[in-house]
Amino acid sequence: MLNRRHIRTKVMQTIFEMALTNNDDLNLAYKKLNDSSSSMYDLYLLQYQLFIVILQKARKLNKTTQKSFLKENKKQNIHRLENNVFLNHITSSQELALLIDEKGLENWELDDEYAALFLDEILASDFYIAYQNEDSSFDKDKELVLNIFKKIIAPNDKLYSYYEDTCISWTDDLPHVNTIILKELKKLTVGTPLKLTKLFKDEDDQKFGKELLSKTVLNNEELKNYIDKKTPKWDAERIASIDSILMQMAICEFLKFSSIPVKVTINEYLEIAKEYSTKKSSTFVNGILDSLVKDFKKEDKLQKIGRGLM
């Protein structure tokens, strides 16, 4: 789930917060980095959990309609959703239920209006009305659930605002989380259990963030000096804080991460600069880093292991 760019971004945000609060407690920074990473997985589970609470709401409403005088077509509307094979396949995942329970996620119990909101939108949607007139099949059921996620859940402004109010980093994480879920749903076939992604691809990725954070913070003065030498006519205040942090992190990777190719490091930080800093930041950062790489090569400071890493 968390690729290297996301990890770098979360390290950047952690260092930025340290600078903003003038707090150099590395242990506290480790905790904040871990919390930020872990909360992204909470968001991932919450997006999946919406399917569970929508189905629960449909079942509850269907029971209510059995005892009421609602029109028969309203009952049929709910019945078709309640019996959607693909939706039931997702929501019956034991792994999903276990992870939600372990995390103690109760958001949709405390804020249960979202299940009702989404259910109403589903039942009123053109694609659901069309679905009711089609013959039942796993593929048609799957198509419906994909449409529910793509057209109702993922782009919902009210849900976006809720996430923004709940955790400040979730709005940054949401597009990536939605992309992962959509890919997983598309891969899901008859008879195969829902396979949830892990927070980190492997142990190396899990260690990378903490190591990058510690090496950047502990070598702060050395890394800043390299930047200062390349910007002698610039006041430190003229360089955007995010740009300075990104360059320090990149230089740290050049000099202290022997297995990461130079080109990968530069490309990653340019992309982060484009998203999180000023319009001209990527050009400025690229110029400084490119010049430093040439110096490091001349001075034989780039100790990269493996072919093609320079």
C-alpha cells in the first residue's frame, strides 16, 4: 500500500512538523511517522467497511418493509441489492472483519448516516435501476459494486469532508487508497477470497521511513551546508521550507542509502515538490540536486552498490 513515494512524503511531513513546532525529539517523530502510516491503513479499512454497513442497512430496511405498507417495487429494489453475490462475497471476508475489529474502527457506528446516505443514492441511481432489469450473474453483480464504489463512494464530497475533519492526512491518502481498492475489486473472481493489501510491501520498506527520518534529522547541519554552498546569494528564508526539507532528504539518500539509484531519488523528490510546494519548486530543486550530484561524483562521495545506480 505505502510505496516509497508515500513513505518519503510522510517523512517530509513529519520533519516539517518538527521544524514548525521547534521540536527535535526523534522518538516523538518516530511515533508521528508511524501513526501517519498506520492511519492510512485505517482509511483503507473504513472504505471497505462502507460496503458492510451499506449491506447491513439494506437488510435492516428490507425487514422494515416486510412489516410496512411500502410499495412492492421498493421492496424489490432492496431485495436485489441485499442478494448481490459480489457484495456479499466482499462483506463476508473474515480477514476484513478481523482487521476492523483489531483496529477498533467504530466510525460508521457512531456516524451511521453515511450508510443511509449511500443506500439512498444507490437505489436512486440510473445504473442500479438498469441493473434490476438484468438477469442475475456474478459479473453483473460485480459491475454494480464497482459502479457503487466509482460513482457514489469514491467521489462523495460529504465523505471527503468527514475524512478531512477526522484526520488531516486522509485527504492526501484517499486517492491512493481508492485506487488500490478498485484494483482489488476488479481482480476478485468467483470462489477467491478477498485479498487485502498489507501496509508495507516488505520489511525493507517498513524500515526505510524510519531510517530516512533519522538520518536526515541527525545529519541536518551537514545536509544544509551542501544546500548553502549552492545558494550563496539566497537568504535561507527565501527558500521554501518544503523545498529545503526535500533537498536535505534527497542529499541524505545520495550519500547514505547505497542501494537507491540517483535518478530514482531525484525523480521522486521532484514529483513530491510538484505536489506539495510552489510552482517553481521542482525546477529549483532539480537544479540544486543535479549540481550536487556532479560534485559528489567528482569527489567520489556517491558510494552506490549495484550496476546502474549512479
